Amino acid sequence: MRVLFFAQTRDTTGTAELEMKISGSLGVEEIWRALIAAQPRLAAFQKTTRLACNGEYADAETRFIDADEVALIPPVSGG
Amino acid sequence: MEIEIQITSQPIGAQKKMPEKFSGSAGAFAEFSGIVRASENGQKIAALEYEAYSPMAESEMRRILETLAEKFPCLAARVSHRLGIIPVGETAIYIGITAKHRVEAFALLAGFMDRLKQDVPIWKRRSLTPAEFAALKKS
């Protein structure tokens, strides 16, 4: 699974992306657990940061598989 | 509704106009430009730097425009958002809405900007002080 970081999450992890191996299909909470296990400092962002799966916002129904691209979307500020 | 979205690192010029093909059918052309101000959080700045998750930013903008157009039917929407370092006084975002009537054009424009600021993955990454911006231009 390719994981993309933007804005503050990129600053915190010090990287724009990482590869993470997952098995089966996981929900949002499980993906967060895996992310925090890989990068513990991401825990600070869980409440404010949305996940996207293949370019669309994830919700409670979303299931992630290893082939997906996940992006961490902190609060946006465009315009 | 015709939708044209551009995410660019280049300056957004003033060349945008109502699409010629709607001449005769359109009764309104509403434009908005979001421009970088000289202060950010009370600090004097010379530029802002923007970044985006570009593929998703484009698809989210399209989705928002299509959703709003169901309620406020318009003929066309053009959006350009600039990324990278944008000096004070220059345009960060441009929107041009072509419609039959002004009410729909204004409503779509205002609704789009509100949603953009909630859902489109674009970020102001940092502000540059005049000294930082001058040093960057020299390098």
C-alpha cells in the first residue's frame, strides 16, 4: 500500500510517502492503527486528519486493500 | 455544465473570458479571483506557498461543481488554482462561471468557494517574510 503525506503530516513524518504492507481488507480505524504503528507521531493527527482511498475521501464503509493508495488529508486551506 | 479545471505552478493571467460558444445564450459571467494579501496572522509577508494532492484536488473540485450545478444550473465553470510560491498581489485562485442568469452564477460561485475551503486537498504550506522571499529570489 502506498501512503501519501501532505502538509503537517509530511513535516512530521519527514517523508512524502511510504510503502506499508497490509493483509486482507481493513477499515479506517485499522488503517490508522497500522499507520501509527509505522509512524507513532501520526497519532496526534488522527482526530483532525481524513483519509483518502485512491483519491476519494474514505468513510465508515471504506475497505482498504494492499493495492490501494492512501492519502492523509489534514485540514485544507486552499483558495 | 462544462467544467474546466487547471492546477498550475504558473501565474494565472487575466486572459480568462467567457467561453465564446455561450455568447447569445449566457446572460451572466461571474468571476472571482483570490489574491494573496500582504499579511498573514498579523505578520507582514511577501508570498505564500501552496501545495496540493493534485489528482484528488481536481476530482474534488469537479465533484463539488457537479453537485452544486444540480441546484444552481449554469452553463460553464472554469477554475484555476496556482501552486508553489505566490507573491503578494498575485492570484492564487480564479473562477469564472457562465450562466443564463446571475442568481445561479453567484450561488454556484459562492457555494464552490465555501466547499473548496472544506474539502479540496490544497494547503497553504508557509508564508514567506519579505527577507525570506528576497533570499529565495536571489538563489
